[in-house]
Amino acid sequence: MASLDASSRGEILDLLLRLRDSCGLSVLLITHNLATAWQIADRIAVLHQGRIVETGPAEQVRTQPKHLYTRALLNAHTTPFSTASLPPGNDPAETIR
């Protein structure tokens, strides 16, 4: 969906959300777009170097990230949700392994 213009992307996301709500549709969406992921997902899995490093309810992963890589992704993002309440003393700039 990254190559779509914002209007088309919004229409497709809206359709997926309506199908989810009306038909119980499940979708596996793989994206680099965090805003899209937070908008549509009930659950999030974060991949780093081909491995899942964190999973959980979308809101929990966004506001209480456990893995250093997830924290780094959130801090690198430029939308308002990037200021998620990170646990104190955890610097995402540390080396990610």
C-alpha cells in the first residue's frame, strides 16, 4: 500500500476496517508504515532481522514496548504517537542486538 496515494490508501484501510467489523475478517498486514499498523491492527508483531522480537495488543506494544528495537522504532517515528510512554532508564539509542 506504500505506493498508493493517501486517498486510495485511506479508502482501502477503511474498507478493511469495515470488513473486519461486519464479517469478522482477519488480515495479516506486513508494513513498514507504523501509522498504518496502529490504525488497523488489534495485535502487532515487531520483526527485527527476520525474527519476531515482540508481539502483543497494538496499544500495549505502542505504549509499553518491551524490546529495545521496538523502542527505537517508536522513537524514530515522527508522528505524535512516537512519544509513547517508555519505561524509564531504557535508551533506544543503545546497540540493538
